[in-house]
Amino acid sequence: MTYKFNEVIIYLKNKNDLYIGMDKGSDALLRIYVADRRDTLQDIASKIRIPVEKLLELNPELIDPGIEIGGHCVRIPLPAADVSAALDLPDCSSTEPVSYMDNWIPHIPVEKMAEKEYDVLIVGSGAGGGAVLWRLCEQWGFSGKRVGLVEAGGLMLPTHYWNIPTLGSATSGDYFLNPKISNPIGQMLPDLPSAREVIALGGKTLFWGTVSPRVLPSLMKKEWPVTPEEMEPYYNLAEEVMNVSKGYTEESTIQQILLERLRFKGFANVTGLPFAIDLQPTRFGEIHSSPAFSSILFLAKAMNLGAFDLAIHARAVQVLTDGAKAAGVKVMTPDGKSFIIRAKTVVLSANVYQTPRLLLNSGIPGRAIGHYLSHHTFLSTTIRLDTSAFPEISGVLGILIPQSEDRPYQIQIHGPGGDVWYNWYQQFQIKPSQTEWKISLLGFGQMESRYENHVFLDPSDKDIYGVPTIKARLTYSPRDLEVIRRMEAGMRQASIASQPNWFGSNGQPDICRVLPGADYHEFGTSRMGDDPLTSAANRYGQIHAISGLYVADNSVLPPIGGANPTLTTVALAIRTADYIRSRE
């Protein structure tokens, strides 16, 4: 058969043979398809599995794709394979097998982890669990050591919420306080009514304030089994890996003015707040897209340094032991299935409530497990500063009046803010430029560590996994109340020293007591120490009665005074990881 097609004569032996050629006026090789008697353009598109819109584009003379076009020569795009044959060029295709990712971090089903035995299995992915994972992967690399991580929650955020453009400082609190995001565990703990936990990959590090002071060395000498000299290299390492520095606010005009005012009025040791924020710019192709630190960065570092398995939605319900040695963990999935994951070493990093809950539910012996529950007594006030006479308002405010020998508390000053403090704003927001700034003063007081303050299981109330829920008892000692009174006086003094133009009522700042648990600084329920009668774990975080079972979260902390706990938790977790590695 012979067809005349745009002045190109096409000879086909059989009807519907395909001819490869260059259509006149076209820059591409095309196929020519001769339509059957009752063919429509829609029929042809279905046969060759391409959009009918593409055929209409190549065949502008055919207006209606539903009209029969028998005998018409239809232009059809040429597949890549046919192009290569026509041009006598090979495809740039790889013979390597393709591995796809379904999410922003690789993870495997729990049942796959149950088929292996791990050298180290970590329960929980917050600050402590992430630090242990990173350190082990950094030290072991791809040596064949098996490291596993199980997380009870799912994939909530891939980074700290400050790093997400749509979560600005004015509205992000509404997101965090949503009970779908942070679990209001305080509903079950009347003595800690504002307590919250985040059950997700990264835990509360997805939302923490990044403030990272060290514990007062003299307090460590009195209350800790580890000396300040032993902690120094681990603090240095933690600050390095978390990008902790005072540089976040140091160039701010209002920061410098308030530092001078406070020093002049007797606060000689006032300083900038140390924040865990990466201040390095993106340059030379190295992307710095997650400045505010979260445990997700620990996981990212670990992925590039060593091998580990991760399972999400894997709730640990029981620690398994072989005599006086850790043997693994029983985990359950939301559909009620249970799995045994075997491990030579187990590290619990669930949180200050869930770690002792898991230990108690597993029958792990230890008089101090669940006891010595502590948090920070917490006072807050807001003042207003007249900034109209300041030479320039640039940046934000982050000031620390640290704890000292004669001051059993710390004061943080943040701004600009309102009832909820903040000292950051997204690049898309309007920069603060008011002539009057609201400044928040927050006081965190040292709480006495007492045995009677504790968490315990309620066997009459169980969750969907069959694990008894947790309850708490927490009261304040006369010493705690005295610290609160002294902290109130110190905050009034700091408020006056800031030279505000507005105080509140009666010429004094309106200082209020924040409900217990809202500091999110709970610690101590599996604390470390040398005496098994007064501590749950030894100086390396290992549970006294069980070899190979460790704790690496806020619950392992001895008294920390008024300092925020996260930096210290990370430093101790790195130290625990080094100890585990030395024992392997």
C-alpha cells in the first residue's frame, strides 16, 4: 500500500505497519499509524497507551478525538528505544537495580527486625536515643555490628518545627499544643497537670526551645557520681554536634543594651543564652537547611556513618532478660501483633515517664526505679521596654542569668514576645520593629530530689497494648518553696534592672507560677548513682541489677539544678555509647 504523507511517500506492505521517519516541518522522529476503518483518535490513544491530548497536539488537523478516521495517517511519538535504534546510539540506562524510598527516612517492618539479633537495640529516638545511635554508628561504621532502633510513634516532622516555613512563631504553639501532636499526659498526672510527651520519631526534640546550658559544676560535685572533669569532654562533644553557641543573639542591639543594664545592677555573671542552632550559611553546595537542632539530625548523621535498622510504630512493652542479663525487647504494633527482637545490649530512651513504666512492667528489680521524679519549679512574667530611643532594633533577645552558688535557680529573658515567649521569626514574617517590646522573664528553680516523688503503674488501667498506665506523686518540700520565693525576688530584681516602662499592676511585675509539667524538664525517674538503694543505674547508665540494660534519656539525670536538661542528656548518652562500645 502507498500513502502520501506531508509529501513523504510511505510504502507499507501491510495495513497498520509502522514507519519511522521525519515528518516534514517537524524536528522529531515520529511513527506513522494508519487508522482502521472505524478507528477514532481515542481508540488509537487507548491502544498505544498515551494521552489523547498528545495525539491531538501532533495531529492538529484532527479536531474531534471521537470521530472515525479510517485510512488516516496518524502521527505518534517515537519511543526512546526506537529513537536509539534509528540513531544508532545506546540509551544512557543503568543496569543497577533500582531501590526506591517511600519516606524521607528508610525504615523496615518490625517483623524484619524480629528475624535478627542486634548488638545494640535502642528504644526511643529522642535526644538520648538519637545520641547513642549517632555515636555508635560513628565509632563502628560499617563494621558489621548490628544496631537497631524502635520508635513507638510514626513520622511526624522531618526536622525541628522552627525549620518549617509555614510554622511561624506566632502560631506554632497552636500546633504543638494540639493533643493530636503532643500527648497531654498530664491528664493522668494531677500533680503534673501540664506535662506533655511527643510520641514520634525525634520525640520532644522536634519542639524544644534549643536552650542548652551546662549543669553547675559545684552541684555535680555534690550530687553526681560523675565529676565535672569527666563530663567536660562529653559536654564539648555534645555542644559541637548540636551546634551549641551564644552567637544566635550576640549581635542584637537590644541584647547588648539589656546585658549592660543587668550587669550594672548587680548581675555580674549574666550572659547570652546558649542555643543549639546551626549558624553556618549554605555555601559551596553544602545545604544548611535545619538550623534548629533536633534528634532527626542525629539520625541523618548516623545514616551516613554506619548501618542501622529502624522500625516505627513499634511500641516496646517488655524488656527481656536471661538471668541478670538483657536479652532483647518485646514490641507490639498498633494492630495488636507482638514480636520479639533479640539483642545483646538494650538502651532505653523512651522518656522520663515511659522508661520507668517499661522497667516496672518488665519486673526489672531496683528500689529507685520510678522514684526521685523531679522537674523545675517555673515562674513567669512579662514586662515592656521602651525601645524608641535605642539606636537600632536588630535581632532578638536571649539572655541567661545562670545558677550560681548563692542562686539556686536560673532566669532566662526572651523577646520579643507576649504571654508565650519566643525569640525567633520566620524569614517570611515581618521583623519586629515596635517602639515597645514585650519581654518574657522565665525562672527555673532547683527542686529537691526526693524518693517520695515518683511514678508508678496503675494495674487497673491499661492501654491498648495491655501495659498499665502511669501515675505520679509529686509534692514540694519546704526547701523547694524557699527556692521559689528566692526566685520570685530575683526575677523582680532582674525586671527592675531591665528598666522597663511597664510592670503590670501596682508598679510591680505580675509574676505567676506556671503549672507543674509545663517546663517539660522532668527528669530523675531512672537516675544514675553509685548506690543501688538510691539510684536505678550506675555511673554509665546501666541498670544496677541487669547487665547490658542501659538508660539514656532525661530519666537518668541526677539533680541538675535550674539548667535545661537536653544538653546534659546528650552528653551522658554519648558517654554511655562509648562505654557500650568499650564492652563489646
